[in-house]
Amino acid sequence: MNFDQYLNGLAQKDKRLIARAISIIETESKGHEFLLDKIFHLTGKSYRIGITGPPGAGKSTITNQLAKHLTSFGKMVGIIAVDPTSPFTGGALLGDRVRMSELTNNQNVFIRSMASRGSLGGLNEKASDIADVLDAAGFDFIIFETVGVGQSELEIVQAADTTIVIVVPESGDSIQAMKAGLMEIADVFVMNKSDRPGAEQAVAALKTMLTFRWHDENTWIPEVIKSVGTENRGIKEILDAVFRHQQYLEIKNLLNAKRHDRHIQRIRNIVETKIMSDLWSKIVEEKGESELNPSSPVPPYNLAEKLINDYKKHIRRSEN
Amino acid sequence: MNFDQYLNGLAQKDKRLIARAISIIETESKGHEFLLDKIFHLTGKSYRIGITGPPGAGKSTITNQLAKHLTSFGKMVGIIAVDPTSPFTGGALLGDRVRMSELTNNQNVFIRSMASRGSLGGLNEKASDIADVLDAAGFDFIIFETVGVGQSELEIVQAADTTIVIVVPESGDSIQAMKAGLMEIADVFVMNKSDRPGAEQAVAALKTMLTFRWHDENTWIPEVIKSVGTENRGIKEILDAVFRHQQYLEIKNLLNAKRHDRHIQRIRNIVETKIMSDLWSKIVEEKGESELNPSSPVPPYNLAEKLINDYKKHIRRSEN
């Protein structure tokens, strides 16, 4: 594998090579860590937007329109869509990615779907790694879109600079959003399908709920924007709200702080995965897992200490 | 702290001491690991049931009724309810725990609410630890109930022997459940509020969806039970389905396999937490986190390797 080829491909925004680089990372193929290290110094320039909300709220439509709007003034947009596939079967359930097809011919847009299979946790790391590829290739904006009401919403915040939560007027969506913890992750609320009955009341209710939360003059109070995604209404207003939030983060020096925290968390995760894999393969798998039987007389914390001590002994015995 | 006092308390099913033991574990107070190790040999006897589903489906009501029914034939029931508090504020949103108050005077029922604050992941470990206390105290059944549509549903499966997903006929609940991945985690589906219009069609649709999934003669096909929780209808039928699933797990030797897997995962988690805490405090925190700046010239995987090597050197230098 020739890494320079990939680096050149990214520099030239070659979609085919970008897609292959992403695949290497997504499947954790040989060299993926090296590739991520190689592009590291090129990252940190793109602005990352998370879009989430309940099913049917119009997330794909809004994502679509935001991307079109951004490209209309010359920006490049990467979209990373996380599908709610089963963690148990790996089978995808939704087919609404097809709706995005009108964007696929746009030279300034790159769309990637990601399966969430198998990952309770870890989803945001993978999405962030893929975003880094697009970031290194010079994409100005990266949109993470999660469909479904699974565990991914809360993770996405950790990967995004600004998080948009999309709700619709009917069916107590905003109450559900609140219950699901979406209230606290939103920097911008979008009341989509706002031409429907009850939109004004829903917006008012949402604003009231938001002011009930603790805040002082330094707190960002999420904006509530009305839109009709299918008619391209409110899209500019959503972006303006995103830019105001971006400016807020920059003025308060919170964008750097966010990115610093994300970097530390990333290093922690890599270290954790590597050291656990080393420990488990050296200490547990070599002897078989017989010690780890629930009917073993050794209780769990005691056993854990023992395994760590065995690992330390192993390190002391081994060459430098 | 006198651990024998707690052990005696558990043996005598003293609710006050059980509650205090659980608090020690929930808050990770001094001695919590020792306490969990001490009770380990007493655990593994209770049957663990997970109950989840969208908000408003009637989870608390059903949990209530199941507990009453089980106690009516002399069983002891522990209920662990996980509230969808914000991971950011720690504030609880729902107050429907109060509905359970009629059970609190029942000597054979122990109810504990758990905050999900701060834990993306880790929730099931804590719930399992609390279940172990009740298990050691001789509770026959432990019910985990999660309210909300957050990340907790998928985690609960890992802690439960049988998982019940509760839906209601209206508002496309079963479609939402499917999208959210609840389809694959359910061992028993409950169509609650089945006196409402559309219940028959919803049950039929659910059954059709379930048969579409891959299965052979050894696969457990989730049962679909109709109930009206508020009128105590269908409760016995739900329990019968749970017992059939339990029997299936036992005949196929899957219950032991599940518990073995959970035990291994538990040990892994303890080891991971301990070794990362050790590494981070010895290698990163002592030097400050300046190396972990996102604008550092050292890329992430390279840095992770370096930190692990520093840790190994530290271990080699240190006393046995």
C-alpha cells in the first residue's frame, strides 16, 4: 500500500481515493493507524456539525438542503450518515439514504454512510476518524447525521462543534426529545415542518423549556429556528444560527477547549484499546479463560487485581 | 465500616441495610469493591428481567403488576429503575416513580431508582452490581426498568436474562421500536393498552415483522403478548412467556453461556478501568497534559504507543 498515493489523493480531493482511505479506516484494515497518523497534521480546519432528532423529523432533508446551501457559496461539505443498524445482526433498516442521491453528483459534496453495528460506544471515534480524512482533504464543513433514536445522539455531541436537534410540531416530539436527553445536547433547535398546525405553540413551548434551564450571561441559550425542509424554507436561518454558535464558541475560547478535550479523549481511547488488547492476549487468552468462570471461587475485583499483577510481572520479565 | 454487619443484613433481608449497601456501591464509596467481592459467592441465583420501550408505553405500570403478581406466590422481587437523567446536568426529569409507591410497603419488594447521569456506557455494570446485592440477599427476581428512549435499552439486554419490550398500538410505536433496535433485543413483546383501536392490527404487524427475521428451529422467536396494565390484564400471560423463555435458555444451555459472557465482560471492565487509571495517573497526569495538545507534532497513534511504552518502563523500574 502506497500511503503517498492516498495523501496525494486527499490533496487533490480525489473522491475515489478519499472513499478508499475511509474504507481502510472504517474496516480497520492494515495501515489504518499509520494513515490516521499521517493525515493528523492536516486536520483541525473543518467545522463539524451534528444533526440528530427523532425518526421522521426530516433530518436527511435538512442535511441535504444545508449541504446544497453551503456549496452554493463555494464551500465543500462532507456528510457522514450513521444508520441505525442492529448491533446484533448488522442489518440496515432504513433506505432513506437514496433521497440524498441528488447530492452525489455534486463535486463539492462527499457522502458516506456508516453502519453503527456492533458499537455501543466507539461510534463517535469512528465517525471522527472518517471526518479527519475529509478534514485533511480540505472539506470546510462536516455534517454528522444520525437517524433513529438510539444511543448515537449523545455520542455525536462529542464529535461535533455545533449540534442541531430537529423536531416536528406534532406528537409531543419536543417532550420526547427532552426525555431522551436531546434538550441538553442541542445548540440549535430546528422546528421542521413548521407549516403544520401547532408549530407556533410547539416553538413557544420549546423556548419556555429552554429558559427554565439554569443559565447566566455567559451561557449559550439554544436558538429555535422554524423550517420547512422540503420547501427549502429556513435553511439559511439554520446556518446563521450555526455561525452565531460558532462565533460564540470562538469568542469564549470554547472551540479550542472542546477540541482539546476531544483529542485527550481520543488518545485515552487508543491507549485503552491497545493496552487492554495486550493484557488480555498475554494474560488471559494464553491460559484460557477458565479463571473467568462465574462459579470460580475468586471474586471479581480480586481476580482483576490478580490479572493486572500477572501483566506487570509479564512486563518486568520481558525485554525492553 | 463493618462488612459482617452488611452481610448479616443481606442474609436477614434487612431493607435498611440493603439500601445502605447499594448506596455504597452506587456512589463507589470506600469499600465498595470489597463489598462486591464479599457477596460474590452468594450471587447467581436470581432471575433478571429487563423491561424497556418508548416513553408512555406503560413500563412502570407493568413492572408494578408483574412485581405484585410474583409476590402473590411468595417470590421476592427487586426493581431497579433507571431514570433518563441528563448526562450533562444530572437532573432527573420524570417523576413517575411515585406511581410505584403502593409497592413500597410490600415486604417482598425492594425498589431502587438509579440515575443514569454521566454514564454513556457503564450503566449496565452499575445496575448489575446493584442487582448482585439483591441477588445475594435472596431476591428471586430482579427487574431492570429503563424509562426513556436513550442509550440504556441496548445496555440493559446485557444485564438481563429475559428482555421485555413494551409498545402501544398507536403512533407507529412498533416501527419506532424497530428503528431504535428494540426489535432485536426483545425476548417478549408486550402490546400494552391493547383495548385501544388498532391493537389487533399492530399485534399482527409485529408478528409478521418477527417472522421475517432469519430463524431456524433453534431460534427463540419473541412472543407477542397483549395487556392492559392499568386493569391488570395480561400480566400472568407476560410472566408465562418469560418463564417459557427462561426454560428455552436453560434447555439450550444459553443461560449459563449468557452469564459466563457477562462475567468475562465484567472482569474486562474492571481490569480496563483499573489499568487505565494507573497508567493515566503515572504517565500523563504527573507530567501534565501538554503532550496531549491537538496541535502537538506527535500524531495520536504514535503518542499512544509512546505513553504505553512509558508506562511499561515505569513498571520495570518499580518494585514488585
